[in-house]
Amino acid sequence: MILKTFGWSFAITVLGLAFAAWQWGWQAFGVVLILSVLEISLSFDNAVVNAGILKKMNAFWQKIFLSVGVIIAVFGMRLVFPVVIVAISAKVGPIDAVQLAMQHPDQYKNLVTDAHAAIASFGGMFLLMIFLDFIFEDRDIKWLGWLERPLAKLGKVDMLSVCVALIVLLVSAMTFATGAHVSTGHEDKSATVLLAGVAGLITYLIVGGLSSYFENKLEEDEEQEHEAEEKAKAEGKQVSAVGLAGKAAFFLFLYLEVLDASFSFDGVIGAFAITNQIFWMALGLGIGAMYVRSLTVYLVRQGTLDDYVYLEHGAHYAIGALAAILLVTIEYSINEIITGLVGVVLIGASFWSSVRRNKALEAEGGDKDKDGDKTALHA
């Protein structure tokens, strides 16, 4: 199972590292390896959240996620995205931006760094909305009940998550963007932060809204098909499928790609602390992205989220922490190790809580068996 799911990741790792050593030397080999580990550590929470969405898709769309999705993730976000940012910032063509990255890597790094405020604001708002919509929803299973119960009650207020997100955006623009201007004399980027943040919010509402709409339509359609099939069987007829699943899966796939893009922002920016070489960066982060996608499929096929019910909670809390970190980095620099550790600690804590819950349920089921009241919860 592991080899089948992670086979392509292992193969690309070997080929990528071998190519880096052959083309650029052992220094490139080490840098690409470090960037791969960086991407995996920063994006583990991404894999858990992706798994919660991907399990709703069939095997075909899971393969699309691992094939077409990887191409978008590796070449789109890890290679093309930084070039586009530089092209827009420097007001040059894409080819000139690539030449700038290859011939003047320090200047290329500075241009990407200058665009960090907009990138952090866009990604921070998109991730913040994911977190807010999660904690404001009333769920049967709660991890931190003392916190999640009152928040679920507040979540009954219409558009509360949007209002909270906009307040956070305003505070960030007034505190971090203008604060940097006052303290350092640099350009006031409050307008840029506001514009990029609103763009991130709109992107979430559009893509997330379309995904939810078609997902709900799919569920309604499946119910209608089931009723029609039962009726057709009684009458000896056949009923053709409506075929709405393709639309639902497509928009869920689109949502996953935008989600991955938001997660990749901190990895792309953090990579510049290690190297200015654009192709080393794309190769290292791309290898890491392959493992994140393979891990996502592994979690789905193993049913890990069903067995360890708090994992999804921990991942969403990690998303909230990452959103806050991105907004704070508009003015302050935060080490990537801290960013990665926050997610690992939160997911690790949720995993441990899930294990304890499972043991408690097994013990409770075993005790009831002994008393003859009912069978064990986990036979």
C-alpha cells in the first residue's frame, strides 16, 4: 500500500536529487533535499485538510489530483508563480523575469520579497476563512469542547466568519502595513494589504461557494437517482445517471488547487532564505509537494480521518495558526522552523487525543461486553 501510494514520490525524489547533483553539483543536491523537507514539514496540515475533501471524490479524480494537480502545484506554484510575481512587481515580461532570476538572483529575491505583503495578505485571508468556517460550524465531534461549543453557537449568526475576517484584515492593514511604514520609513503598503486580502476573501467565497453548491447538488442528485432506480426496478425499467458528479468533482478539485496555492505561499517565500536559485527552489519544493499529495491519498485510502477523528480539527487549528503567521509576517520575520513546528505540534496533539479517545471507546465497549449489555464498539 505504501509503495503503491508513494511510489511516484520516491522515484521523483531519486531522479530529482540525482539531476541536481549531476547538473549543479553536491551543493545543489543538499539545498534541494533541505527544501523538500521544508515543504513537507510546512504542508503536513495541508495533506490532512486535503484528505477530508479528496475522500468525497472517486478514484478517477484522486488520480487527477495526483497527476494534473501535481503539474499545477510543481510548475504553477513553485516555478511560474514567483516569476509572475516578479514580472508584475518589476513590470517586465515573463521571459525577462526568468532571465532576471537566472542572471541576477539577488535582485530577483528582492522583488519577490517586496511583493510579500500582498502574497501574505491574500494567502492569510484565504486560510483564515477556512479556519473560521470550520470552528463556527456545529459538529457532532468536538476536540476542544470548551472552545468549540460556544463558537458553534456564535456561528449561527449569518456571515459571521466574513465579518471576523474583514475585521482581522483591517487590523492587519492598520497595524502591520502602516506600522512598518512608520517604524522603518518604507513604503506604506496598507492599501496593497487591503486589496490583496479582499481578493483572497473573494476567491475563497467564489471557489468554496461553487464547490459547496455542486457538492450539495450531487448529494440531492444521488438521492433522486436512488429513488428513481428503486422505482425502475419495480417497473422493470432502467434509469440513466444524470452525470452531475463531474461538475461537483471538478469544483472540489479547483478548490483543492486554490487551497494548495495558499499553503504554498509560506514555502515559496521561506525558500528564499535558503537559496536564490529558482530551479533549485522549484525542484526541492516540487519534490515536497509530491509527498504531500501522496500523503493525502494515503490518508484517504487508509481511512485515517475516520479512525482518528480529531486529526481534521488539529489541521484546521494549524491552518488558523498559519493564517495568523502569514498576516504577522507582513511586518515581522518569523522563522520557517517555527511555522512548521506549530502545525506539527497541533496535528500531533490531535492525533494523540484521537488515540486516547479510541482506547477509551474500546475499554468502554469491552466493559459492556463483560456485563452482557452489548457488544464491543470495535469488534
